[in-house]
Amino acid sequence: MIGILLLTQGHIGKAMIEAAEHTLNSKIPKLNALTANGTQSSEEFLQTFQCEMNSLDQGQGVLILADIYGASHTNMVQACLKKDRIEMIAGVNLPM
């Protein structure tokens, strides 16, 4: 199963997960949100990101759904992308 990480400012990602689980009436496995709040250093943020990647990746990779392309948090994560293993799509929204 491919893991999915919502990478967003504030609590938008967690709210999207709650809305999706409410709609589906079940918990979605291997789906989590990482909040970029601007209070962490780059090193702390990347360490938290790596922990999330390790917990979500069951061998098939992780898809990152980010809110804003070009924002600091998406720019930091781009260095960690691996073709066909860790991919990112920006512009996440609830219907997506």
C-alpha cells in the first residue's frame, strides 16, 4: 500500500483527513498530515518529515499531497523526493 502524507500550513491537512474519514465512515490506513507551522527549524522539520516517511512507507513508497508549491516546507521536501518512490503533488484540496 502506498502511504499518503498531506503537507500543509496549519491544521488544514488534519481537517482534510477528518472530512475524508467522515465521508467514507472509516479510518484511512497509511494517511497522515504534517503541519508546517514556521516555528520549527529546517532541521527539526526535516527530521519530523523523515519520521513520517518511515512510518508511512511499507515498501511501496509515499505520495505527498502538498498545499502550496514553492512554499518553504515544499521546497525543503523536494530534496527528499525519489522518482517512483517518494513523489509530491501540490495544490491539495478536499475533492482530490
